[in-house]
Amino acid sequence: MTLRFFVEDIKSGIHRGDRTMKWGIVVDLSKCVRCYGCVVACRVEHFLPIGHDWVRLMAVEPDRNGTLPDVSTYPVRCNQCEEAPCVKACPTGATYKRGDGIVAVDQDKCVGCRYCVVVCPYQNRVFLTKNKDKGFFSGNDLTGFERAGKRLYPHQYSTTGKCNFCMERIDAGRAKGLRPGVDREATPACVNNCQARALKFGDLDRFDNQVSKLIREREGFQLHPEYGTNPSIYYVDRKRIGMFDLRTEAQADGEKTLSERI
């Protein structure tokens, strides 16, 4: 890596391939109040059409004994995987991995083959088609919010979309010398809008970063580590999540591990 490319990458994080850091999110399930604030913030930030959510709350069912878990839902989004299957499956290079660990989609290169949708083991990609984008009020004129979205954050039909950690905010903020995860202007919208402060954002490569500390001190875990994708989203909470306990080890005598249960 030349010095020129290194400096440019540090400033913007746009260059593909050269690793500069690894952005990640830690979700504290003991603080999350299931308010859907992260879902709404993402919709507003990216002007998402109805039914095309990049952040979702997954419901947890009762365990095998019918007992309701302490945690009823948990938020999910694109995991920005270290070994992203979608990047490998994309035939045009539309899905690519940035130097800061963010997996992004270049809609100008996307041909709508949906290979990435199929191979994503977490089902965190959405495909936008014109017949599914009927507007907020079908049959009526677009709202002011929708018209602003067409201008400020246009989505191309017949392409895939997903969470990108609000990379535009990160890039614009870092260009001003701001710190993602600390300064709101450089931090993902869902993290900013979390009223319970259940979401923390930072550089997973930094030992002293708040996200790295949380993962170490509170036994942070990833969703389905057996997939081998190494997600950049971690969860912390010692409470069980019913039959969908996401940690890999057995939690009680005679109980199966995650890999054995799947």
C-alpha cells in the first residue's frame, strides 16, 4: 500500500481491500426496550420505501417448555461480515467490502440477479421492485418526505439494498475530523436514536474502544458463529433467549450447544 493510498483511505475509508479499521455495533439486550427507534431512524435516514426495512426486530418464541424468555425480541441488520458470502457471490462487483469493514452495494453495478439475497445466511438483504414500491399512500401523490427521498437518497429499482452502517455519515463526519461512535454527526442513525443507549458503535480493531471493551467484559457473542462469516455485530446479555439462545456453549447440564440444536 502506498502512502498516498493509505492517507486517502484513512480519511474516507472508501478504498476497497486495504484494511484501515473494522466498524462494529454492540447490542445490549438488557437495555433494549423494543421501541423500534432503530428501525424508524433507519427508515428516515435512508428514505426507505414501505416494507423495505434494513433494520428489523426479530421475535423470540417460547422455549420447548412453553416458557417465555426474558428477551422477547432482538434487533438485526446486515452483519458487515468479515467473510461476507454476498461479496463472493456478486458477479459484477456491485457488492464490495470497504477498507473499514463495511460491506456496501454499488447500485449502478447491481444487475438484480439476487445472488447476494440467496447466499446471505442472515436474510438481511432486500430487493426493491417498482411494483412493491406503492408509496406511503397508494393511489395518491407522494408525500413531501417521499419527494425529498427521491432527490436526496434515490433507490434504484431492481437492485438490492441493506444496512451500510450509514457510511455516508461516517465518511462525511471523518472528513470533518469527527469520531464515529462518539460524535453524533459521524455515527449511524440507529445508534443515535436509541433512547435506551442499547447500541454502541466503534472500531473493533481498537483494544481500548468502547465496543471492544463491552465484548471482552460482558462475553459478547455473534449470531450463528458456526457460519464462519465473522459478523461485526455483537450482542451482550447473560439472560437466555429461550430456545433461540444465541451463544454457542450449552447453558445447563444436558442442554445442547447451538451447533447441535441447528
